Amino acid sequence: MSTTRSTRAARRVTPFIALAGAGALALTSCAGGGGSDDSSFSYLGQTQNTAIAGNLEDLGAGACATAEEASPLSTDSVDGTQWDQQMQLLAGQSGLSDISMAAGTPALMNEFIDAGQVVDLSAALEDLGVADRVLPAADSLIKSLYGRDALYALPTELNIEGFWYNEQLLADNGVEPPATWDELVDAAATLDAAGVQPFVASGQDGWPVTRLIGNYIARDLGADALRAVADGDASLTDPEYVAAAQAVSDLGSAGYFGPAAGSIDGPTAENQFLTGGGAFYYMGSWALAAFNDEELNQIGADNIGYLPFPEVEGGAGSVMDVPANVGIPVMLSQAGYDESSEAWLQCIAENYGDVALEERGQVTGFVTESDVEVPELTATVQQTIAEAGTGLLWFEAFFTPEATTVSQTNGGSLATGQISGQEFMELVEAANG
């Protein structure tokens, strides 16, 4: 593989969504060197995401110059659509790079962990005295993703999710930002009666709709409710889980997502919200790039508010538990872990968050000390992250690739009320079996 440096990153990156990999290969613990034959500190990422390599390069040229001098950074990339297959091949050859994007699927990542091929970062960061540089919300999110008590990947981003809303539309119709699901439904009814579309969502993509199911379950049954399904202690077709899907289907039946929700794609939904075509827009904080773009945002950034996913009255969950993802996390190879890797790891933990924020406007899962001035909405995201409790994973996080496809393909039908919560959950449960 080439060890030439990558070009500077584009600012926009893809949120961490599990990729469907090929069948897993049996892995065994490997001894020997990492993914480089020289003294370099090697990084491998996906071609579609240049931001991580760019941040590492900026660190090497600045805060991590000492680590760079001892072990120069080398970067390479492969196409993201082949990521898990490439990771499997490299792992089988003891060829994982010193640092690389994590496996696309939690199942493959767990194979790497079980085979002792990736570094236990909880222990490593503690030994280096920088464990407190990873934000608690990011730490809990990654641990939950892999079902582990230790950290095995670093959070290159920390994207929160929730309802963004048009403050003027709510104010004009006497609607207060809702704190509970029932209040959200009442607000939707008021807006709809006034001729305002309550919710904007991409039913074609599906996941902006199915996110609502997972969040409702977490608010109603608690943060570990979907883990219970993955562990076989509960089923998606249990009545309390079906109730969450039905709550979303009821919004669709009432027409609150608009007349053509099932055919709306992501860019169209974003444009609809930013031109005043709807009151509430469920989305991740990666949308801040569009919100802060004066050409795209016709309603004005100062007219957008953030609403955490509301409580379900009487539910076991907490509004302080924030739906989130960590972008594409990065892992360190155990085979190549040495003093130079330790030096890079310590410097990354101490400085990655500041460089990502200053150079690319990214909010990460690391503590920051930068005094760079950020837009108000970005500051809101930072404050929400700082105050967050448990990070909540998305609805399909523990599903098989087939079940994920079935879920998101049928999300649009929920947004139009064409399918009931019971029917939806039965389809997904069958595919996830």
C-alpha cells in the first residue's frame, strides 16, 4: 500500500452507519508488526472520508510534531463499499494499520476484539493519564455499540440527534417547544390545523422515521431496551415495543409528515425545512453545515431551535440520554502497538478535538480547550454533549444487515400510515431472526 499523505479533507463527512460486510472470517490473535514495514505510524481510512486523515496530518504538523518526528504519519485509503472485506483480509494477514477506521459492522469489530487484534483503549488511555479526554457520552456510546465494558475505538465525531424546529412557525401558532411525546403530538395537531406541515422527514431514506421508533423505545423502556432485544431477552413484537412503532404510524396516519413523505429524499427534506416548509425536522448535528450556510438556510440559523427527543410520560428513560453517533471511530492495532503508537495516542487524545473543531468545524467525542468562536447552534450541540448522560444508539444498531434494510425500506410506509406498528415490527423481527 502507498504511504503517501492524503489531501486535506473536505468538511463534510458521513455519519457512522454500519456497512454490510461479507461473511466473517475466523480470526486468530496475531503477533508481529502492524500495517507498515518501516518506522512510520500508518493510518488507513475510507476514500470517501478524508477528514480523519486531514486532522491527523494537521496534528503531525503541529501539536504532535514530536510524535511525528519519531514515527512519521503515513496515510492510505480504500473504497468504503469494500471496507469490511478489506479489514478482514488485513486482519488475517496481521496487516492492520497502526490506526485505522473501525470495522463497519459491530459484529466484525467484536471479532477483532475477541481475537486480541485491537488495543484496549480504556487501559491504554488510563496508563497514559488521558482517559478523561474522552467525553462520557462518547465513551458510553462506543461501549454500548460493541457491547463491551472497555473502549476499543476513539470518537472522531460526536453527532447528537433530535428535533430541530422552526421557532417562528411555532411562535406564530402559539406552540411551545414540547417536553413530552403527548405534547409533541398536540403541537402537531395544532400546526396541522393551521395549515403548517408538522414534520419534515425523508421517508425514502427510511432511517429518519425509524429513528423515532428507537428513541421512543428508549424513553419508554429505558436506554438498554434495544440491547435486551439483541440479547434475546425481549422481542420487537412484544406489546411495549410495538407501541413505539404504532406511535410513529399514528403520526403518519394523521398526515403529519405531509402527503408524499414516502417519496421524499434526504436533500429534499433538508431543503423543505430550510425554506420554511415544515415545523419539526428530526436530524443529526451533522446538518449544522447546512444550517449555518446562508445560501441554503432561508429561514435563518437564529430561527432554528434544538429539541431533545421528548420524554414518554411514565417511561423509564431520561431526556438526558441523547441519541447520538460517533461518526466513524478509529481503532489501534495491537500488533503494531509500541512506544511510538503510545506517543501518537496520547497526543491524539489531548489535541484531536481542538484541531477538528478549529480546522473543520467538527464536534468530536474528545474534550476541547479551544477558544475558537463557533456559531450558536454549534455551541448548543457542544453544551448538550457536555451535559449528556448515556449516548443512545439508533434503532437498527444491533440488527442484521437484512433487518436494517427491511426496517429502513418500510420507514416511509410508517410516515404515510400505510403500515401499522404491529406489521412493521413483525417484518423487522422476521428479518432479524
